[in-house]
Amino acid sequence: MAVDIALFIFEHDEVYIYYFRNKMLQLEKLKCRLKAEFELAETEEQCLHEYRTEMELLQQEKMAHVEELRLIHADINLVGGNKWNSYIMLCNQNCLYETLYVIEQLV
């Protein structure tokens, strides 16, 4: 009877050892997966930080180009306005000349 009890306890110890061994292996696998997920999250966070920095630099560059284009547009309008003013003055001079010519013909 004592042998039977000892055998029963031994068999149960093996079951418990097997059970705990499996649980330890499962925990180790979970630990490895969590560590990999954490490293992936850190890598993604670093990539996002680089992305945000690059976007900020691109936005600043864009605004510099927009300002440059605004200045070019202002210069074009200034030059175009001067040409238009010159054209109007030439038309006025031509009208005055024609009027003067007509008056000279009458005199």
C-alpha cells in the first residue's frame, strides 16, 4: 500500500513537473513575442519621429518656395503694369499727335 501511494505521488509529481514545464515554455514564448512586439513598436515610433521631422522640413521648404513665387508674381505684375502704363502713354501721345496734325492742317 505504501508503494502504491509513493507511486501515485511520483506519477503526480511527473504530471505537475510536465505541466509546469509546459507553462514555463509558454511563458518564455510569450516573453519573446512581447519583446519582439516592443522592439517593433520602438522602431515604428522612431520612424514616425523621422517622418514628422521630414514633413516639418518639407513644409518649411514649401513655404519658402511659396514666398519666392509670391515675390516673382509681384515683380511680374510690376513689370506688366509698367508695360501697360507705357502702352497707355503711347496711345495718349498718338492721340495728341493726331489732334495736333489735324489742327496744323486747319491752320
